[in-house]
Amino acid sequence: MRTQVVIIGSGPSGLLLGCLLSNAGIDNIIIDRVGKDYILGRVRAGVLEEGTVDLLRQAGADERMHLEGLPHDGFSLAFDNRDHRIDLFALTGKRVMVYGQTELTRDLMARREAIGGTTIYEASDVSPQGFDSAAPFVTYRKDGITRRIDCDFIAGCDGYHGVSRKAVPEKSIATFERTYPFGWLGILADVPPVSHELIYANHPRGFALCSMRSQTRSRYYIQCPLDEKVENWSDDRFYDELRLRLPAAHAQALVTGPSFEKSIAPLRSFVAEPMRFGSLFLVGDAAHIVPPTGAKGLNLAASDVHYLFEGLRGHYLDRSQAALDRYSERALRRVWKSVRFSWSMTTLMHRFPDGGEFGQKIQEAELDYLTHSEAAATSLAENYVGLPY
């Protein structure tokens, strides 16, 4: 079998890249070790930058998002029992779109099927090979048979634990990582959101986030120790703790109901560079992870797709290598700025075990500065809505 581009991973970044390439007439095959149901069962982010929304439009997968998604013009920073709204649109002229990653993935899958794209699910032993030569290929096993796809390029869109980054020789890649001394305990429940916009809360008991997936489905988080156990948290205990961390008006307005998903996620920042190795390109979580504070993970994957698609389109349609050769440089410039922003939001809103009184005073001063300086609020808003590609 032969194609122009093999995409390893059928999550949002792989599907988005595949749709963009197919729309441009560039042949591609997506391959994944798991099946559709598993992919659609993963619970992920739901805040999209305008750049991500525009890429979905280019892919032809934006119709349902515009019907069901929730455009947000701002969000709230809650501390000291009060709210301060960051007016994104007034400060930047841009807004974000709240639309669940699962639904986005479903839309991209439907689009790929509609245009006849090839996706190979439940492929074991996937292995990118020969990417340091003029004849790259990918092997995998399906139905007990080892198969091979020859190609021009390989896009590793298979996440942090995927095979793409692991295939790179250790001496050829540098990694940078910071782990945080806490996690997020999150629930999903079919209850109306406590507010029509997101609330990021800084409280002596720890951080809390009130988010949503729709007008009837809420996503709530609270900061917790890394050794906390999900089974120790009933729904009632979770809601009681969430109320304690919110301003009184929001606590009183909170509508509760049974959760249908509950999990604890550790927080870390991770970057691997470069993001290109011959004809192998790392995309999204395969190359970088950010804490969910600030909602940059999915959006960073989308910006990687933008840069790689520009490079591949230039290679095939314009006979130019310029954008492809600059893929890693361009992607990493935006990655590190988003890593910085996610780190700063995490540092600002969470209580660190070793922060002490000094650390707390610095947080309070920073929050006070953000609420009284238009320049500081504009900087925050500019990063939150997404830096330009």
C-alpha cells in the first residue's frame, strides 16, 4: 500500500490534518491502535480558540459546532469571595468557543467518512520506520497479518504515550518537563452550568474551575493532592467542596446532580524538541503537554496542524520546501508561549504546598494587578483567546 502522508493517531489533530489534506487533494491514510468507540469515549477539553474554529471551517467540520457550541466573550477570576470578569472581546476583539472535544472528534470523523478518507482502526504494533531516509514507511499488524504503508511523510499525532516520539533516537531529541504537586478532580454531570461563562477560582482550600460542555452539561474541577483517590469522593462531597471554593453567589446558584464521569488528572508541562526528524513530524500531545489551566492543549495541537498543513500543501502544490523546513521552528515558538501562559495561570490560581505566606501574597498582588490594570488584563486576554499563527 502507498500514500503520500501517513497519519498515526485518529484523535482531533490526526483527523483535522487528514481532512485538510484530503480537501487539498493530498492523499493520506490515518492509522490508530484503538477503535472509534474508544476514541469517542475519552473526555477532554472544550474551549476552542478562534484559530481552531477557523481550521474546523477549512476542514468542512464546523456546521454542528456553530449550531450547538457556546461562544464566550469573557470569563471570571474568582478570589476573596468576589468575581472579576475578564472581557475577552472588549480587550482583544476575539472570543472563544465552548464545544466539547468529543463532539469535535465526532464531527471530524463524520467529515472524513463523507469525503471517503481511509482510516485503519485497531491496528497493533504500529511502527514508523525509515523516516531518516528517502523511503519512509509505517508497519502494523491487522487481523494477524503484518502490513506496510509506503509514504512520503509521517505525521505523529498519537499523543504523549504514542509510538511516534518513542521511535526517535534518544540522542536526537531534547525534552523539558515540570510536574506540579497536585491534580484536578473533575466530574461531568447533566446539570445546567453555575454561570454562563467559565469561572477560575483561587481559594485558600485550593483551585476550582466551573466549566461546561453545553447549556445542560457541566464540567467541574477542584484541586486535590496527587495521592487522592476518586473512590473517596462521593458526588455530595465533591459539590460541598466546590461550593466552599466559590463566591457565595455562585455557591448558592450551583445546581447538583449525579455525575457520569469522575477522574483525577495530574498536571505537568512537557515539551520535546525539535518536532521534525527527517520525514517524521510530531504533532500535538506527541510533542507537548500543558496543564489544562488556560485551555491550551487541544488548541496547540490545532496550531501544529496548521503549520504542518501549510508545509505539506507548499511541498505538493507549490513545489516549495520553505514552510515544511520551518515547521518545527514555527510550531515551537507558539508552543513555548502557550506553555508559559499555562504555567503562569497554574501558578496564579493554585495553592502550592510549599508556597508559604510569601507565595500567597504574590498571588494576591498579581490578582489585584490583573483586576486594576487594563494592560495586564489585555495581556491575559490576548493569550487566552490564542496568539496568532
